[in-house]
Amino acid sequence: MSRMLGFPEPGLIFQATVNEGFTGIIVNLTVEDNDDPATGAWRAVYTIINGNPDMNFKIETNPKNNDGMLFVDKPLDYERSAFHTLLIKVENEDPIMPEISYGSSSTTTVQVTVLDVNEPPVFNPDPTIVVKPENIPIGSVVVTLNATDQDILQKQTIKFAQFQDPAGWLAINPANGTVTTKAALDRESPYVHDSQYTSLFLAIDNGVPAATGTGTLIITMLDVNDNPPSVFPTTAKFCEDTKDVNIAILGATDKDLHPNADPFKFQLGKQPGIEKTWKITQVNSKRLLLCLLNRVLRYLSVW
């Protein structure tokens, strides 16, 4: 004969204490049922029917002992609510027989107390993205970083520090988070990728123990014309008896971006008489043809 599934003591209130930020099992709910454990008439199904508006909690049945395993599924926030009261219903997997007079389910209450934990400061926004010309003077203000302490009830202070500054270009005021340049920026540096320089900073509170948050600063650098073009190849070799007046195709490149790079304008150097020996013809915006006007008397390299 089926006997009622239920919690061991009527009116029993389960208690659980959990640190904010924790996820996992916080309490096991025990029920009693004298039906055959191999049947659906014994297996329990738990449901949270009240007190879980933000879906922070979930409950599952332990298949080995029929306990209800109550989880924190989404971290709890002490500053938002330090106490939660859950109403949980349990019923059998199989519906109760129609001739049974007692109820088909049982309920209990779980009270959850959330303990305050010192949480790290949070940068806002993160990442912080700014746009600056690469030639701003040393000592220029790049940005003032903003970080807030999630522990609003603890009245803590925040100090700032550098974490990663690969090129060593930046400094930060520990009191107010203002980032300035301590060296010249360079868009063409190997530390810059797609015109963006990335550095990391820390925000540290004075809690016990102290908690540290990490924020990202991305500087998008505007190009300036600070690199001269370079010609390649740098040597052109030919024999003194050559009959081919076309000596070499030369190209040019520039580390800067358009319009501070190509199209290039080519011209011969200023050496006396060079125009009597050499002629250049521009092929396109990046290349020229170097031609020999007068034969030379020995093996020679130019450029």
C-alpha cells in the first residue's frame, strides 16, 4: 500500500548559509516514502514554487537516496539581498492513486543566509577605449579610469596601479586613476597591433583581505607622418659591359598609413653629374625603373 511522500517533520525549516559569489549545492532536503524504491511511486520530484524570482536557485533529485539537492545556480549578491526564503514542493514521479485520500505533495521552507564577501572593484567601462594621435606630448592625459567597489556597505577606498604596459609608455595616478604618457607613443611599434595599444591596470580596495580588479585600456592611435619612405632593394649590381640600359626596378615602402605613405614621388639624389649617368622613370605609385644613360668603366653598385 502506498504511503504519503513527505518531509520527516511537519513545519520543518531547512537552513543554509552561503558566501556571495558561490555556486553549488548548499543543502540536501530529506524526504520519507515507504514505496518500492524501484518505482516511480518512490522517486521524488522537487520544485521551487516561491522565492526564486531571479532563478538563482535550482533543485534536483539525488537518484541514490531521493534527497533534494538545492543548488545556488547563479551567484547571490549580499548587497542586493542578504536573505532568501524558498518554498519547495515535493511529489512523486508517478501520480498518486485516485482512491488515496491524503494529498499528493508536501512542502517545506528553506531559509538561505548570504554572507558578505569582499568583492574586487569593477572597471567601468571595460575595456576603456580612447583615440589619440601618436605624437601627443609626453605627460599628456590619456584618460581617467573609473572603478567602483561592489561592496557598497563597506565604504572602502580604491587605489590604482599598472599591471601590464608592454612598451612602458604610460603612468597612472594611484589616487584618481588618471593615465598619462611618460614616453612617446609610436603607432609603428611592434607593441601596437592594427593601430591599437593594449595595457592592463589594477583597482585595489582596502578590504580585509584586499580585493583586486583588472581593467583594460585600449589606445587607438591616429597616424602622423613621422616615418620617411625607404627604397628597396638598396643595391643594384650590373657588369661594366652590359648592353641593357634598364638596370633595376626599385620600390618604396613607408611604415605610415595613407595619406602619409604612397603615392611616392621619386627623384635622383643631389650628387654632381648623377643625372648624366642615370635616369629614373616612375612605373606606378610605388615603383620606378632605374636606367643607365652612359656606360661606366667598372663593376658598380648604386643606392
